[in-house]
Amino acid sequence: MKILSVVGARPQFVKAGVVSRELRQTHQEILVHSGQHYDANMSEVFFDELGLPAPDENLGVGSGSHGEQTGRMLMALETCMLGHKPELVLVYGDTNSTLAGALAAAKLNLPIAHVEAGLRSFNREMPEELNRVLTDRLSALLFCPTRAAVENLADEGLTKGVSLTGDVMYDVLLQSLPAARERTQVGRELGLRRGEYVVVTVHRASNTDEPGNLAAIVEALTRIEHQVAFPLHPRTRSRLQSAGMLGRLQAAPNVHVLDPLGYLEMLALMDAAGKILTDSGGVQKEAFLLGVPCVTMRRDTEWVETVESGWNTLTGPDTEAILRAIAARAPTTERGAPYGEGNAAAQIREAIDRFAG
């Protein structure tokens, strides 16, 4: 079967690394990079580190408002699909690239497969929630990472084509962790001691584009009583600069402001951290899989298992709540194995094999 896979953002490059290897055993894959993340540190490095084949197409869409970016992707992906004539379009996660790929395929009557289907935060103000709900509605094959995701789809009347595969990110983490643990340079250069520092990521528009929320997060970071490693997303750096807050972070004696890191370097940094502070869905899950307590600067999450187990605390962008959660003792509860056994990519390929007949 000829499969066109659409990727465009860091988490999608990571997931595609293991899925593409599986697919290419039995299918012809065309890998299309939308260009949503175009900074080399947010894009090219992941292809290099994870052994992804070079994209067959790079659409170079770049940044813009949600509507503008999705619209330009839709136009470019439609042209791409008409040229390649795939038999199946595969999309990942919940970004604008995901929705644009699904819409373009649906308009051309091409079947769609969605990796990470069924996740719900139940917050329609999140662009990601709209992207994932709409993509699930359009998809013929829905690959769910958790049982809760399967149940969410069933509650919405979606049962056909649904598979509980486990989480592709667990595959990637298991395969990458040995190599990541050899990458100690960043922590060593910063003088960070294992288990005694906090890794921070901030990129969600509800935090970066709201000056009050961003100020509350900056205030918390400067008051954390641990060393803080903060790899800055390019858009977050821009927002901090325009709000006049970047200098304060850079001057804080406990905060190390870093350029974006590659997957293996970031994984190594998180693996040795004492706590992880984030607003990213993927980082919440990576923290859980690594056994590092997580504090999430959101009011809700699609990864409910991390909260139910006690390994993730939701604070929103609230300075005092963040500081209390960072200072709290690490959980002692068992994490369990809600994300499968680390063979999600193989299960996805097998489901596509059956679909192809």
C-alpha cells in the first residue's frame, strides 16, 4: 500500500521515527514535512537523531495564525496528495499539520489513519482539542494509546476501525534511552546534579500569549529553590523578549536559559531531573514514563493517567501553586503501565496490513 505520512512538529518527528521503520517493511511510504516547525533545532535534528528518512516533500509552510497556517497547509497538502496519489494518509497527534492532513485527505476521499486517536482534554478552547476531535471524526483507522482513549471514542459513537495499540512514544523512549543516557554534556556543562534540578518547557499559546500567565510562570521560575534548565521554544523566546521578561530569566542565578535541544539531549536532561515543569502534553507523558514527577501548568490534560497515578500535578499558570507542587515530595505510588508494552508501532503496522488486505 502507498501511504503518505504527514509530520510537522517535534512530537510527530519522534513518533514517525519508529512508525516509519515498521511501515517500510511492508508498504511504500511518502514522508511529508509540512514545515510547521522549521527551526533546525526543532526539526532537522530529530530526523538525524532518530534515523528518520529525509522527507520526500518539505512544504515549508512556516508559522502564522492557526487559521492562516492550517489553510496554507491544506492547500499545499492537497497538491502533494494529488501528485503522489496515496492509498492511505497517516497523521499524528493534534497539531495544525494533523488537521490539515486529515482535511486534505478527506476532501480527496482518501482514507485516513490517526496515530494517538481518542485523547480528550474536554477543553474546546485548546486548538489541539479541536484538531484531535475533528481528525478522529474523519479517520477510518483510529490508533489509541490508552484504554481511556478507546472509551472516549466509544462515548462519541466511534467504534469502527478503532485499535488499542499502546503509545508510540513509549516505543521511542525504550529504544532511545540507552543512547540518551550517554549524553551528559548539557547537564555537566551547567553543573546540574542528578535528581536536584528542574527541567522546564513552555510553549502553549494560553501561557505564552497571555502576558499575565507568562509573568506568573517567570515569577515562579525565578523563585524555585533548585537549579532550572529551560530550553526555550523559539516562539516562547520571542514572546518573552517582546514582553520584556527574557532579561529577568537570564539574570536569575538559578535559571539556565538554553536553545532548543535535540530529542536525545532533552531525554537525557529529563531522565536525570528531580522534577519536570511543563505545559506540553508529550512532556507530561515522557516524565511519567521516565518516573520523574511532573508539574503541568494547565488546568486540564489529555493524559489523565499521569494525574490519576499521582505522578502529575495540574497547577495552571499560578505562581504559588507551581512553587508548592515543585516543593512537594515525590509520589510513592506505582505508576502502572497504561501506555502499553512498547510495541505500538508494530501493532499500527499490523492494523494497516489488515486494512490493506
